[in-house]
Amino acid sequence: MTKTWLITGTSSGFGRIMTETLLARGDRVAATLRRPERLAGLADAYGDRLWLADLDVTDTARLRAVTDAAFAHFGRIEVVVSNAGYGLLGAAEELDDAAIRRQIDTNVLGSMQLFRAVVPHLRRQGGGRFLQLSSMGGQMAFPGLSLYHASKWAMEGFFEAAAPEVAPFGIGVTLIEPGAASTGFGSTGVDLAAPSAVYADTPAGAIRRAFTEGAFPVPGDPDRMVARMIEVAETVEAPRRLTLGSDAYEQIRTALLGRLAALDAQEAVARSTDLGAG
């Protein structure tokens, strides 16, 4: 059975691949991006099965208007994919205030406001799915990407609480946690802060060089990742998270085991602070 999807950030990367894949199999897509002309070829090929709207997710008023218009146009949208976002590379000290604000406005507030905008529609129609693009960087962290990780960890916490809020209305939420994939993210999806010489020989400097010199490992196949995203949107029960890529699995597992070991090592201290503890 064909479905209707609303996807943000469709000009490139996962959003573009997903849009093309869904249209090719016969689904309908409401695609948003800052420059709709980039999908002109798809609009010509698929006609009224593709609805386009210009959207910068940092513009909350526009985001709500576009969301309402998409649901009004198609009548029903089964799956919403919050994909718009980008990375910010630089040690925390290297980042300027405007760059920090833009990162949070786009990756955090843009995603939260999209969710808030679509939930009333999904609730009224009796349910649906919401996929939030997070990252393996929502569970672990590399030095030099502190603000990017802050944005992804924020999404993890937000949806950990929001998912059970909307579950009674038949709305399933899944955080998508891909590892590095050859989507062009490293070259076009990352903003670089001006480097400071004091960080050149630090772990943050090493990560910067890996990104800028193309030495950062990129094992993920974006087409296969998108296929798994589409599949998870069609499962009976929505898993809270979907990890994609061997690097994501390994990095997240290592991070979680390390945090669990550190927690267990502090059990006695934690229990000693209860009222009435001996």
C-alpha cells in the first residue's frame, strides 16, 4: 500500500535519497528544502506525487505554515522524517556565538518545532510515524564536534521523553542513529570554525584534519541506510532507536559499556547519599 511522507532537508544526502526512493516505488512525498528548484527534475518526473515547499526549519512560523499546508494538500501523511540538519566542526573555544546559535536553532529547535507542528495532525488522523535523524554522535562524542554532539544528545533526550507522550495516540517515534556515510556530509554538511593554532596538536585538531583531509572513515552505504529507515517506518511497533553502520554499532557500544562501568563503580557512593543511609 502506498504511503505519504513529509521529509525535511531533501536537497541532498539521506533526504534526497529517501525522496527519490519513495517516489520511485509509487509513494507520495511532501518535500521541504531551502531551494525547491533543486528538486525540479523530480517534480517534472513525478507530477502531483511530489509536493514541494521552501523551508528553513529555523523559521518556526514558516515551519508551522508549511506543515499545515502539506497535510491539507495530501489529506493524510503517514510518516514524517525530520532530516534537516548539519554539523559544526571546531573546538568549543573556537566557535563564535552566531555559529553556536545557528547550530542549536537548526538541529535542536528546528526538530522540536517540527515535531510539535505535526503531532496535532498525526493525533487527529489516528496515528503515524515520526523519524528523527540523530547520529551515532547522539550516544558518543568526538573532540572538536562539541556543539554538533550537543544538538544530537539534545534530540536523544527530547524524544526519550516525547515518544511515550504521544504513544497513546498511535504515534510511533524512532531516533535514527547512522554512522559515517558517503552522503557528502563531510564536505557540504559541515561548517568549519576558524582554527586556533593552540588546538593544532590536540585531539580536536586531529579530528579537524581527518575531516578536512578526507581521512575520516566512511563505511556506511547511504542507499542501504535509507532502505532500513523506510523499513523501520513500516514495522508494526516503532523501535525507539535504529543504529545504522558498523562504526555506529561499535562506537555506541563502546561508549555505553564505558558509561555503565563508570556508573557501576560509583554505586556505593550513589547509595551512600540516600536519606538514612548508614
